[in-house]
Amino acid sequence: MIKLVMPMKRRPGMTIPEFREYYETTHKLLGEKYLAGYATRYIRRFTNPTRDRDGEMRDPEYDVFLEIWYPDQETFEACGQALSQPEVVAEIREDEEKIFDMRYMRSYLVEECESDMT
């Protein structure tokens, strides 16, 4: 299994409710459209601000952690090829600029290590 994680920040001037509404009603449809047939899971983990150790409530550094799971390296690479087509790049980029602060876009392949807590 290959897991891609992308922490992302909403664009300046967009509220948290506006961000979540747009993501779940508009932007996620692009993910579903282009990840279909490649990804086995497409998850959005929205952050909810809590008080920091000093008691202050701060804006979250990232508003969502996107997870895309692929069954294997070959499928991950095939999806990358499909997503790199100029018309696909243009469509996705145009929508990303409506919702995300592009300065904070990051992508990571992650390896999970889980402790047995029983």
C-alpha cells in the first residue's frame, strides 16, 4: 500500500466553514473524478482548532490533511502519469487556486508504524 498525505491551508480571506463547504461540494469532485480507478481511499481530515499549551486559540497551520491510498507503486505511478496531462493539470490548478494558499502545498509519502495498545 502506498499512502500520500498532503497538508493544505485555505486561501487567505476564506473562513473555515467556507473552506469546508467548497472542498466537500466542489473540490473533492475533482479528486473523485481523477483518482477513480487508481486510489483505494480518498480521505479528508479537517482540523479543528484547540487551545495551544499556552491557552491561546490560534488559526490552524493546516486546515485539512488529505490522504490518498494506492494499492501499489505501479498504480501510484500510473495515477501520477494521468494527473500530469496538461488539461488535467490546468483544471486542478484552477480550482486549487480558488480554495488553497498555494504557498503551503506539500506532499509526502508516509510509512505507518502502529503500536499495539491492547
